Amino acid sequence: MSIIRTVPRLAASAGALVVALLLGTGPACSGNGDSKSAPTSDTTVAKSPATAAKSAPSYSKAPDFGLRDLTGQTVHLSDYKGRVVLIDFWATWCPPCRASIPDLVKLYDSCHTAGFDILGIALERPGTNLLPGFIKSYKIKYPILVGERKVNDQYGGISAIPTSFLVARDGTIREQWLGMQAASTIEKAVIDLLKEKASN
């Protein structure tokens, strides 16, 4: 009967940070993945859990969105249907966000072929152009998208970063994390969801 579990645990320095992205992960996992794509949207973040003792868990569909990457191409969450996707709200000016990136890169590298993707949504301050150099320096291979208020609102209003959402193959949000998490926590959740079959 679970919905999204919120795991507080903000890093001390993250307390003052407002609006932007996700965090941590860790290495491990391999296998065969489904073809690229992700969930179509529906409501926003979480639904109330079912109250019946033996009913199936109730999860919210992850809202679909279209955001531009640094080349100007629009990337939609729905492009990743059938895959496990970590949506990471972050920013280059956020110390806990920066600290989490190496673990995210490792997790992406080890689990991508098994059906896992990351969409980094950068909530940068207006007028800054730090993303290209940051992506190169941290060797980020997954898409980095330019955040917009509309998408922040779709995901419940991102008021602190890093904030991340883990989306299952069926397009539902299974985990929500606020603040930097242990790499092992995110890795375990990802691997568990990779074991689930994609629904049509």
C-alpha cells in the first residue's frame, strides 16, 4: 500500500538552497533492457494509498513533459516508455547536487543497458552558462535538460534541491527523495524496479 516514499535527509548545506534537482546513486547492475522510452503523464506527484487491507498499491503516473537539452532538441519523458527513469532536479550552484553527480554517472553507466535512464533537469540561475563545462568536466552522458517552472509545478513545486523522482517501467512514480541520498539507497531502488516487467 505504498505510494511515493519521501526520504528527507537534506545535506546540511542544502537547507538554504531553493529550487532545483536531484541526487545520489551508486554502481552495479547489468542485463538486457527494453527499448528506449518512458511514462505518459497523468496527475501530479502522489496519490493517497489504498485503504483496503489487501488491495494493490496505488501509484501516481509521472506527469509527462517536454524540455530542451543544450542542443535545443526537445526531450519528452514519454520518449522513455518501458524504462526505469530517475528524474533529477538539480543545479550547478548546489553543493549537494554536485556531490551526487559522480554516483549518478556510475549508476547510469552500470544500469543503462539493463533499461535505466536519468533525466537531469537543471534549475540554473538566469544568465548563467555553466552547464556545458560542467557536463564535460563530470563526464555526464545522460540528458541534461533546461528546467521550466511549469514542470516544477507538475512535480509538486520543487522548493529545495536536490529533489528526485524514480519512475517505474509502467510510468508510475515509486520513489521521491528530497536531499542527497546514499548511493546504495538509490541503487537498490533502481535494481528492484529493473526486475519488473514493462506493461503495455
